[in-house]
Amino acid sequence: MPDTVKTNRQGNGQIVLVVDGKPVRKFYTSIFLQHLNYHVITSKTAEDALTYMSLTLPLAIVANIDLPDMSGADLLKQVKQNRRTRGVPVIIYTSNTDPRIQQDCEQAGCAAYLRHPATLEELYAAIQTATKKPHRFVRLKTFLDVAVGDHASANAPARDDSIAVLSELGMFVATNRALSYGSIHPFTFHLPNAPGWSIRTEGQVMYCQQNNDTKKQSGVGVKFLKIGHEEREFIKNFIKGKMTEGKSRME
């Protein structure tokens, strides 16, 4: 069975299955995808991946070509030849440079064929395209304290409010506050890449989520209405830094 299982509390729709026999690269690919709010299952062999898929279908598969048992190309063919699994997109993410293997995978129906040193941003874009869930901006899973309200300050006492997901356009704020749909509030938070700098923005609540069934985190989705150029650049660079964290050790 797969060697690492991350529990998915929101159903199977956001699970990405990473199949790679190289522990370091498998680890950093997984961490990268978890930063982007995917739940990750990892496997070092194609056989274990197929065993997992006999139980649950992931959103997508990210597979290396060079695996300990059958190759990633053979895994791809088995997935596409099975009526139950053929709809799962398979993205090949590998250091293998043999053009014949790439051609073979493309003919077999891989959603994308990425060779190292393809960037992790390209991997994210490939998953988004393959799963037909495009987002113009990356949504980063994170944990940052945030102060909400007219008198919010970075030094205000913590009220158990935090940013759980952050993008250039907005954020998901984990909170038990009764913030109504459409309401506008000031938000203040710090970013690790901008020490001493407070990110101050005005945001509008676009949706509310209540933790009634323990499967979803209580909070609100917020769209940034007023945010300065410097603050936006800090957010952009923070997300980019998290996306590329550990990348040099994968190549």
C-alpha cells in the first residue's frame, strides 16, 4: 500500500497521488502540493499506486518514469486501459530524457510530460489544466495570525483568527466570528518575508463556511478590495517562496 497517507477531511476530490521511488524528490513534491491545499498520497511503486486506486480515485496522479517495479509509462498505460480509472489525469514529472519515452507517454494519454528542471509552478499549472479547475492565482495553504476590525493591529491580542489559505486576490480566514456575507472589514497581518511590515487591507466577505459536520473549517472567504502595491508584492513573493521551498534539493 502507499507509504504515506494524508487524511482528506473534504472528500477524495482534492487528493493527488504522487508516485516516485526517489524519497527526497517525492517528499518535496508532496510538501509543495500540500502548500497548495491538496491532500497527498505518496507511493514509491506503481503497484502500490494501483492498489490504492482500487479503493479510491484521486484527483490526479503525478508519476516519475523511473520506478522500482514497472515504469511510470507502464503505470500510465494501466490507468488508461482500465475503464474505472481512465478518467484520472496522469502527469509525468521526471528526469528521464529519452524522447521515445515521452512520445510513448503522450500517445498513451498523459495529461502532461514535464522534465526536470521544470518548475513547480509548471507542475501546479499542469494539474490545474488537467483537472479543469483553473485558478488565475495560486492559493497557498498556510497559517498566519490575522487581526480583524477597525482597530486591528499587528500587536493586538490573538483572537484565534488565522489565515488558512492565501492568494494575491484574497484569503480564507479561519474564524468563529459572525462576519456576514457581503460585509467589508479591515484586516491586518504579518508575513515572514516582510519582518516589521504590517499588511493592511480592506476585504469583503464573499462566502461563509460553518463547521457543522466537522468536515470543513469554520471561516469566511475574503476578497481584497483595497491593498497597496507593496503589500501585494510581499504576498506574491511569500507565495512564490513557499512554492519553490526545497526545489534545489529536488534537482
